[in-house]
Amino acid sequence: MSQEIERKFLVKGDLPEGKTTRIVQGYLSSVPERTVRVRVKGERAFLTIKGIGNETGISRYEWEKEIPVQEAEQLLKICEPGVIEKTRTEVEVGKHTFEIDHFFGDNEGLVMAEVELSDEAEQFDKPDWLGEEVSGDKRYYNSYLSQHPFKTWK
Amino acid sequence: MSQEIERKFLVKGDLPEGKTTRIVQGYLSSVPERTVRVRVKGERAFLTIKGIGNETGISRYEWEKEIPVQEAEQLLKICEPGVIEKTRTEVEVGKHTFEIDHFFGDNEGLVMAEVELSDEAEQFDKPDWLGEEVSGDKRYYNSYLSQHPFKTWK
């Protein structure tokens, strides 16, 4: 189990281009204290367990193992209702890689960018398309979105 | 993910002897539709995901991976409150192996035996110490016991 340190932003304007992968994911547990996620990402699959974020919402315990896609597809069948579908585009900006998630289905309209850091204070370039920061806002956790899709927000 | 077929019984009278291992386990999800269990069993550790049982309560989907003990100990820290502690004794009876779980802590007083079968109708010898069958009674799921310990039952 390692510490995941990342900052998350809404994306505004035109989406930048980059390598894009389709992601389908469900939750065996969507409670923020202990999320258990089953993810199929392109041709690979992962089981990921996360603890709750710290007070800044930027750091979070994370445990991840790659699993066979076929097993992930079986596990998706017993996940909570509310599977997330999105594409992920990787965009290099300066020394960092932003992952831009473009959501579909019940979360259509939501586009978010994440950047992984080696410590919370690490600096990074902010491109024009980077909008409001939502790090630590639990409404933007994918686990929350699976139960409260973006389209149902007021 | 495979099908787990097993029958579960209370144990009465003197406990038979056999190879005994200590088990400590917690749950990342204790809901019966999708339990996610972290188990340290002697010198080894496992992450196990189970679906809900079928109508007889004897068959249940199960997915299991061995994980390093150190990772399991980290994951136990973020599990739901209510860790289960027990010893498991393996006893050969005829062609089958019974696993007898002797619970401690908040579940002190509970002793259960499980036998794994290759199909639901498979016959097996019933030793004297085998008491009432509780297959499919969700109160006897370890996930339920973690949230509603045996000592609190009326």
C-alpha cells in the first residue's frame, strides 16, 4: 500500500489531444473510508483499494493489483449498481503528465484532469484548459459519482 | 472467480483435534451481496471477494488472491470496525475435511464447522460433534458477525 498524492481540476474549453484509453469501472465498496474499485482499462484490468483522503484531500492510501480482464468482468457483475464509463487522455505538460477523464453515460458533461505529484507542495505548470481545483471535494470522487451521477446534480 | 459450495454447522460437545491455524480477518465491505475480506491465516494472507449466496445458501461466487502479509496488515487498518479472531482446526472425516472455526473476542462461544463439496447434493459422513445446520443463515456469515458479534445476540 502506498500513498497517492494527486491534485484534481475541472477542465474548461477545448480538450487537448493525447493517447486515449477507454475505462469501465465499478465499486464493490463506494464508501470513501474504504473504496474497492474494479477497473477495466483498455486491454488490462486492476483491483484498487483506497482509504480516505487526508485533511487537504490531496494524499490518499492506495493499494492496487493487476488482475485478468476476464476476472474483472466477473467482478463487475457483483459491483454496486452505477458503473462509470469514461475515456482517459494522457497529456504531457512540462515535466508532468495530466490524465484527463471525459465521462459518459449518467456522468456526461463532466471532464476532470488529475496530476500525480511526489509531494503535496510540488509545483507544476498550469495549462489554459485547467479550471477550478476540486482536490478533496468528495463529490468528485469516482466512487461518489457512481452513486450520485453528475447529471443528477443541481 | 469460482463457485464456492459448502455446508455449515454449529459444533456441539468436545472439539475434535487437528491442525490448528490462527486467523484474523476484517472486511472492506460486509454487505452480503459483495463482501471484501482481508485475512491473515498463520503465515499467509488473502484478499477474498464473495457474492451473495444462491437460494439454498450453499453456493456462493468467490474470488481469492494471496497477498503479502504486510499488505494485508496495512489493509486491515482501513477495514470496517469489527475484526474477527478465530482458530481454524482441520479435521478429516471420511473423504472430507471439516474446517472448525473457534471464535474469540466478541464472538467467544461460537464454534462452527464447514465442509466444502463439489456439488450441492454430495453426501458426506456426519460426525457426533456436528450440530444444527446453519448453511445460508446470513447471521452466521463472518461478515455479519463482524458487525453483530455473537456475544450481542439475544
